Amino acid sequence: MNKTCNFCGNKNFREKHVQYIYRHDTQLLIVNNVPCEECEYCGEQYFKAEVLKKIEKSFGEIILSGKAAKKEIKVPVEEFTEI
């Protein structure tokens, strides 16, 4: 199967592990070491469906069901019009 980047048309990809930020409404889950394929030219990242489903399930367990996350961080938030 020939893969082509949807953004730049490049055909060269590399396997990589990255940080993925899952967002649902105002809630965030940061997941480290997520496997993906990354375009070697523009950096666009492609994730397998089963990887994203696993992240979504983990989000539900942590945010909605109260499972303890490995780590929590405090994130400052600003409105652009006020800075």
C-alpha cells in the first residue's frame, strides 16, 4: 500500500512516539509515548484507530469514572484579549 500525506503529498513516513493531547469539551488528557506515523516532510501525524480508541477509553476512566491518573499538572489559562 502506498501512503501519501494528506497535507503535502510526501510518501515518506517514520514511526515515532509522541505526546498526544486528547480534548473533550473543557477537559484535557495528555498521553505520552503514543505511537504514530509522521510525515518526514511536513510532520503531520497519523494514528491508528485502535490507539485513539484506547486513549478515549482511558479519558473516560480518568475524567468521567474517577480513575487516578499517573500524574496531574496545573495548566494556566489566559484570554488573548486580556494579554
